[in-house]
Amino acid sequence: MSDSGFGTSTLALALAGSAVTILSTSLGALPALAARDISRRSKDVLMGFSAGVMLAATAFSLVVPAIELGEQRYQSRFTGALMVGASMLLGGLFLHLCNRFIPHEHFIKGQEGNAQAANLKRIWLFVLAIALHNFPEGLAVGTGVGSRSMTIAAPILVGIGLQDIPEGFVVALALMGVAYSRKQAVLVALYTGLVEGAAALVGFFATSFASGILPWALAFAGGSMLYVVSDEMIPESHRQEYAKEATAGLMVGFVLMMFLDVTLS
């Protein structure tokens, strides 16, 4: 399963995958220090773009390799696809339960989770919401890198890193739009980037020390990402009158990620 392009140490691989997620989110937030604001249309387009990248990463970078690995493991395409489907549903269920029981607050939908939300400062509710959103992305990166296959890891690293940049920018601007300072907005983006980096380490070590779970880990990460796209990103980007623009952004993001997956693989 190893490619010659991944001849570095285990620790270096783990740190590299984690650093991509942390730096991309933080890098995207930095322009918010100088920006006044961007239009709702632009925010929806950027959110749609991120959703498109995540959808394509789910399909081409996570689910398809998981099915191929599952088929090799069971010598049956039917069984491999069945197990991958079950793992995807578990990933979605995991995110559903996190959304239900972990207190957090979205910029538009408002508070979700259990009653403990009332005991937390509002900014930490936003941090938890964004962290829940970013966790599957970090998990996908870590799982991809943990495969030690450049064919699997490279598209995920590039794609998630790419979509984290506009996402970090939009998050920082959204926080500024609800009366938080520029410094607080950038710090929140940094905190959530750290969560994503930690998730990457979780995915990496899980697949490194138990390589047999790789196809199921890829599918689990894919199901988690699919849940986030459907439950949060697409609805958020379609709540205003710019749904068509958001859809255009989604399609561009999807095609770009598909192109990156094909060429980098």
C-alpha cells in the first residue's frame, strides 16, 4: 500500500497532515484583519465552493478508494461496497449525535445541542460549532495520510487545504459581523484549525496502528463530511437570495476537486 513518495518518518507524516489543516484555516482568516466586509453573495459563493470541494473529496478521494480497498479485502465488490456504506452511515450518525448533544451555535440557525449551551459564553458556542464542522475534514486528512499512499493522501491534503482557506475567511468575517473584534475572529479560526489538526492526528494514528481499518476509516470520514455538507453548508449558503450563485460556487469547487483528484492520483 506504501508509495515511494512517502518514505519519511511516521512522525513527520503525522505533523505534515496536521499542519496543512491548521495553517490553511489560519491563513484564510488573516485577510479578515484588513477586510471591512464582503457581500452576502460572496460569502454564499465561497461557502458553496467549500461544499463542492468537500463533496468531491468525499466521493473521489474517500469513498472510491474505500470501496476498492474493501473489495480487495473481502474479494467481493458487493461486500466491500456494503461495508463502506455502513461505515459512511456511522460517520453521519456520529456527527448527528455530536450536533445533538454538544452545545454550539451557528451564525444563522442559532443554538443547537443540549441545555448546557446557556452556561457557555457565546463565542465558545461558535468555536464548538465550527470545530464540529471541521472535525470530519481533519479526520479525512489524517486517514488519507495514514494510508501512506500518495495516491490517496495527496488529493485529500490539497483539496481540504484549498477549501479551508475561503472557509477560514468567511468564518472570521461572520464573527466580526456579530460584534466580535478582528483579533477574536482570527483567534477563533486558529482554535478551530487546531481542532482540525488534532482530528488529523487521530485519523493518522488510527489507520497507522490498525491498517486493516483503513477502508472503513476512509468511509467513516466521508460519511461525516457528507453530513456536514448536507446539514450545514448547503442550507447555510441557500438561506438568502443567492442560492444560484452558491450552487455555481459548489459546482466549480466540485469540478476543481475532481480535477485535482484525477491529476494528483
